[in-house]
Amino acid sequence: MEQGIEQGIEQGIEQGIEQGRQEGKIQGQIELILRQLERRLGTISPDIQTRIRQLSSEQLENLGDTMIEFRTASDLIGWLENQPLI
């Protein structure tokens, strides 16, 4: 029984570490995208930053690929409006 408890604790720790890595990866994607958007479009409003922070990892990857086509903040806003909230 003690071995089962130890195994359960170990699995819980591993899951926590993996979840932390995933969250860190997403946070890094967000920060990189925000910096790139600001360089391309100028200051990004807090509302738009919040919306970007709500995107899934897949949506962030898509934004990273698509944002090179944006000419104005309106292009970014239009893209965000077409993304489902998760």
C-alpha cells in the first residue's frame, strides 16, 4: 500500500511538472507574439493583449504565422474576431 501511495505522489509530481512546462511554453509564445506585434503595429491596447492571452496554443501558432501579413491593428482585430473563445 505504501508503494502505491508513493507511486501516486510521483505521478502527481510528474503531471504538475508537465503542466508547468506547457504553461511556460504558452506564456513564452504570448510574450514573443506581443513584442513582434508591437514592433510591427505599434502599441497594442490592453484589451487586445488580454484577448491574445486567451488564445490556445494552436491559435497562437496560427497568429504567429499570419501576423506577418498584418498592415494595421485593424487586421489584427479582424483576425481575432474570427477566432473562437476557448
